[in-house]
Amino acid sequence: MRTHLIRLARCGVVTLGLVSLDLVALDLGAERSRGAEFRIQTSVFMGNEKTPASSNLTLFTNDVVYDYIAEPQEVTVFDPRRGRFVLLDVERQIRTQIPTKDVARNMQELRVHLANTKNNAIAAFFSNPQFESNIDPDTKELVLTSPIFTYRVTPLPVEDSTVLQTYVRFANSYAQLNQVTKPASPPPFPRMAVNEILKGRGVIPAKIVFTASNPAKLAANKSVTLKSVHAVQWKLFADDRKQIEETGRQLVTFREVPPEEYLRLTNGADQPNQQAARPAPAQKR
């Protein structure tokens, strides 16, 4: 459960308890590089812990996104132009590839399954999440409410539409990938709906406070608090580019394995249903 929550916090999807995501924007006046180049350093804290339970660095460059998890060392490369995710396990020196169309097909099937689940208010909400939007007159926060979840968002305006689209596309795609590789994770549709609302307003979250109204029915029998702190910088550094170059070499030299083998090795006991994590086979034309 702990691992699921940490992964979900990194992509902004949490199912229970109260979650605060603080976005620290740095160098806001810096000129944005071509191709929507920017970086987000994330640290995830459990409860009142002072030491982060997880940290990762996300680099956006030339429509490709590189997400680096510090511990265990794992890299996710999101390449929408090639229609794929590539996952790399640095310690084992293995890699696998999951087509984005397979992820999309899994999500479509999941949404249909939820919609067809009878007499289950939570499944109905997950299949088609709807939020009421209001502005808190005192805090100026955007408040998104539903019978299950409430989000209080401090918005960070993004003037560059390319940056905004790149961020939202990755956030939505990563949330969906997480559900495919971690079937016990909650459906990503509520947070994706929130992302689209924020995109429509031309903002990304500067801070989010997330509340689940009934955590006992969603997952654990107690509330959980997470805090995810993001440091955003609107440029890449020399070390970032070196890290991307190293990932390029790993994409060539690491041994490729099927997705189910990669997930079995990297998830271990945390993967309850290996068949469920397997991407859907390509449909015959």
C-alpha cells in the first residue's frame, strides 16, 4: 500500500486521506527554452515524516519526458510521437516497452467495467467523475468538489500553451500508465478530470489539498496523509542533459524483456495480478 501511494503522489493521483502537494516555482522570469524544456524535482513525504519517502526528477525536452525515480533507480521515458513508454531498471540493466495505445485500450476497458458495475456509487464516480468548481473568496483557491473527492487547488498560471499542454499530457499519461503497471492502484480518471479543468483555466497546480470523504471504502481502513513538494524550473541544466544522454545509451545497451517479466522483477510481491498488468495485445487489422 505504501508503495502504491508514493507512486500515485508522484503523478498526482491519491485515493484516500488528505494530501497536500506544494509546487515551488523557481526562475519564473527565465526565458523558456525551445521545445517546452523544463524540469520538476519532486519529493514525497508520508504523514509528518521529515525525510522524503520518495523523490524523482522529471525532465521535459523536445516532446519527450524522462522521469527518474531515485530509489529504486528506475527511469520512465514517455515518447508520445513514437507512441510508447519505455521503462528502465538501472540496477538490473533491463528495459521494456509499453505502447501508449495499449495503455489507452486498458483504460477504455477499465472505464467500461466501472460503468457497468451496478449499485456501486464509487465505481460510478470513477467511471465518469464530475466536479463542481468554485473559487474560495478568501484564499482564491479553486475548489473542486464531488461526493467522493475534494481538491483545493492553488493555481500557478502558465502563459506558454505548449508548456501547459506538455505537462497535462504527461500527467494524464503517467497516471494511466501507473494503473496499468500497478493494477491495485485506483483508477486515474478523477485526477485526469481535474487536470483538464486546470488546463482549461491555463494553470498547473501550485498547491493541491486532496480529501477523500470515505477512505475506509476506498482502500485502507484509516486515512493517510501525503505531501508532495515540486520544484519547477523553466530550463534544463548541463547535468540534466548528461542524464538524458546516459538514458539514451541505456536504451541501446540494456537488455529488453517483455512487460510482464519486467513488472514481475521490479514489482515483486507488490504486483498482485501479473496478468492484469500485461498490456492488451495489438488488435488485428
